[in-house]
Amino acid sequence: MIGGAARRWALAIAWLLTPVVAWAASFLGGWLGAVAGRSEAGGAGGLWWLAAGAAAGALAGVLGWALFLLRLGRGKPAGRAVRPEGGEP
């Protein structure tokens, strides 16, 4: 587990990577949507599947990334000991 300044730097870099993660997830979702919609008759149905897959992928990717960032931001600060239960302050 990282702590202190390293955690702050990791969190800052992770936040800067958020658009890249959203793009990658939407690309993957769009690709899966295009595969699912390739049997649609006509181009409009296939494009709908592509757009729906991209939107669902972007939403899932951003939510997963936000949960990762929240977990990265939490944690015990470095250098602080945990008191045993019943111990004196």
C-alpha cells in the first residue's frame, strides 16, 4: 500500500487518466455493440447498437474508475499506528 506523498501523486495521475479510461471503455462497448448489432437489417439498427454499446461501456467504465479512485484515495495515512481496542489515547 502506498502512502503519503506517493498516494497523492498516484491519485492526481489517476484523475488525469479518467478521460482515457472513459474513452477506452466506450470504444470497447461500441465495438461489442457493433458485434451484437451486425445482424440487424439496415444500417440504422447497427448504428443504434453501436451507440448504445458505447454509452453503456462509457458509463460502466467511469463508474468502475470512480470506485477505484475512491478506494485509492482512502486508506490509513503512512506513519500512524493503529491503537488496540481498549488502549489509552
